Amino acid sequence: MKILQNQTVWIAAALLSLMAATRYNHFGSSMTLPDASYAVFFLAGLYLGRVRGALALLALLLLEAALVDFYAINFRGISAYCVTSAYAFLVFAYGALWFVGRWYAARHAVSGKGVLGLMLAAAVAGSAAFVIANVSFYLLAGYFEQMSVVQYVASVAQYYLPYVAVMMFYVGLAFAVQVLARTFGKPQQETDAV
């Protein structure tokens, strides 16, 4: 039980740190990594969605995302363009990522076939989050009264593949870390009191 708790703490700390370090730039640059937020929520559901306090961790991740955005806008000069009444719908977008990860956790296997299922689940979750975030932005941001749905879809479609690809990159990296941990990790020895 102690090992599981330690593993949970390390995974949670890694995910919180990854989001804090990357949330400032959607697609990255020569100096920054791309935003891992989609992957963080999916991986939190996958690896931690069934642990005690899982919903509290989801709430903590949502709070962290909002605080990082607040900091970036107010102290780093990042544009507040996306912070509209639609911003609240990120809860549903990120929640979709988390819940698909949680659902897939029972099916997750560290194998060649397992990585294909994982990537498919990640692609579905990333697509759902992208649609939720962009539909709510179109409907509630107040910027698009003069733009038809077709025009809006055409303008945001260019971002779909990068969002999902970045997410899948991070999910693939997490899978690789999981494989390495299983391959090189010490087998747990049972110790009996003498």
C-alpha cells in the first residue's frame, strides 16, 4: 500500500509540474515545450483516476490551470483573448480528457497492442476536448457574431491536429516512461517479519 501511495504522489507531482512548466505556450517554441495540459488531464485520469482522492486531484489540476493562466496574463504579458465567458467550459473539456483516461485505465496494458489502444483513447479524448473548447468559444466568446459556423470551423481546423498531436506525443512519452520503469524497476520483494 505504501508503494502505491508513493507512486501516486510521484505521478501527481510530475503531472502538476509538467503543466506548470508548459502551459504558457500552446505549440512551444525554440525555448519552450508545447502545452501539455491536454495530456496532463488525460494521464491523470489514466494513472490516478481510481485512487483515493482522484476527484480532488482533478479539482487541483483545474485550479492549477486557472492560476497558471492568471499568472501568465497578469505577469508574463500573455494575451487574455481566450478568457471569455467560454473559459468556464474548459472544465468540461478537461473533464472529458480525465474521464476518458479514467475509463481507459481498466483496459490499459503495457504492450505493443496496449500502446495502440492508448493512442486511440488519447486521440478520442483530445478530439472531444478540442470540440468542447472550440464550440463553447464560438458560441460564448462574443467575437464571432459575423462569422458563420463553416467559417469558424475552417479557421480553427488548422489547430486541431497540432493540439491532438502534442497531446499524443506527451502520452507516448508517458507510456515510454512506464515501459522503462517496468523494465528496469526492481521487483518488489515480500519481506516477512522474523
